[in-house]
Amino acid sequence: MTLRTYIIRRLILIIPTFFLISVIIFTLIHLAPGDPVQAMMGGRPVSKEIMEQARRDLGMDQPIYVQYLMWLGKLLRLDLGQSYLTGKPIWKMVNELIPRTVELMLVAEFVSVAIAIVLGVIAAVKEYSLIDALCSVSAIIGYSAPDFWLAMMSLLVFALWMGWFPASGTQTVGLPFASPFHALLDHLRHLVLPTAILVSGWTAYLFRMVRSSMLEVLSQDYITTARAKGLKERVVIYKHALRNALLPVVTYEGNSIGFLLSGAVVIENIFAWQGLGQFMVLRAQMRDYPALMGLSVLVAIMVLLANLSADIAYAVVDPRIRYD
């Protein structure tokens, strides 16, 4: 089977997977406790007739399978619907918030990969050394420590006690900036703490993977042969060993979107970072079903496409891969 045929089959497989995910998302959100119509009323005392009329207007008086088909029909037309609370189109709300989340995820992704590769290679080459032990212990702590605890500790230490970084938001409100460059610097200061917390867990996981993969590759016969030929150690490590050691990392990068998005939900709420994670939590508290379902479907599609991209990248990095 060629790579092209494999990609086509995977794309076809995404279709039933997407429908299954949509059913799960719709069902779980509608099984959640709470009444969205009551949330729309803002806790105001209203008559039963008004409540029933609101349910009919929203189509919530229909059987759940009818509601699902109505929602799916809109979804297939790329219509995520409108917010129950504001009447604002979901697409517009997502477009306003997604740049902040994408910014946070991209910075975290690039920083994590760079740190994990550098430290993973060093730790593997200097196995059982002091630097290997320090990196391994740090990785265990970073992987095990909960994001919310690290975030609160970083706020306490670096924002409140030391005052090095802002505690919340994406920009200092009411502060006049001398130039766009100063505004950018202020934004970057706000970016440091949330990015650092998001980086800690992902870097720890990638570091352990790079180190383990490098140790396995360095024990292979072709590495011994390369050294016996008199090649420089730098060439052996970075040209022959590292490329093969990164194959598992490339494969797992497809999971990075799900990992970083789940972390962003926590991080954005703690640091008041105005992105999709904070938006999702607020809409869940308000029982805004269309917003929750629309955002969940978008995340699911992103993860599916990311996994497909990782498989394709794996084949590009390693031409020996065959799809039978």
C-alpha cells in the first residue's frame, strides 16, 4: 500500500470516527446536571409558561435524537449555532478567542520540543552522570506535579512575592505604552508564567521519551560501526543516532494538541488568559450547550487531523515505513 492510499483510507476512517465523537459529545453534555433555560433567565423568577416557550424556541422540547439530528445538520453545514445566553454565533466567539490559545500552545510546543531534545540527548550521551540524574529527577517532578498546583505556586512566588511577572491577563490594563514594542514586551511578560507551567509537563514527557529512545539507538550495531570508522562523536550522535531516536517523538506529537489543550483549560483559568480554555469553563458553568458542543467538536477534529499528520510525518522521516 502506498502512502497516498494510506492517507485516503485514514481520511475515510475519520468520517465514522467523527460521527461517533459527535454522538458522545452531544450525549454527555445533555446528560450534565443543570438547566440551560434556567441559566438563560439569570436566576430571575419567571413563570412556567415562559420557561416552556423558551424550551420550544430552542428546540429542547424535542426528543434527544431529534435535537442531535438538528444539531448535526447545522454542523455539517459548518454552522456551530448560536449561544443560548448571548445569541452570538459560536464561530465568531471562537475566532475572537482562538488566537490566544494557539499562541500559548505554539510557544509551549516549540519550547518543550527544543528543551526535551537538547536535554534528552545530553542525558543519554552522559548516562548515569550528575546531569542525567538531575534531568531525570526534574522530569519526574514535572510530569507528576499537577498543573494547577504549579500554576498557583508560580503565582505566589514569582508574581506576588517577587513581582517579576504579572499575575493575570494578556496585557496590563490602563498602562500607556510608549511604542508597540513596549506593548509587545508587556504581553511577553504576561506569557511567561502560563507558558512555563504548560511546558513543564509536556517537556518532562518528551525528555523521557528522547532519552530512552537515544539510549536504545546508541546501543545499536550501526552506531558502533560508525564509531569504528573513525567518525567524529558529534556526527555519530546528531547525524546517525538522533534522527532515528526522534521517530517515537514524531509519532507522539499527534497527541500534543490534546495534551496542551487540556492543560490550557486549567492554565487559562488560573492566569485569566482569555482563550478557549477559559471560555469552555465559563460556558460549562452557564450551561451554554451550543458553545460547549461546538468547541468540543473543533478540538476533536484538530486531534484527529494532528494524529494523521503525525503518521504522515513518521513516514517522511523514516522512508523504511511501509503500509501493508
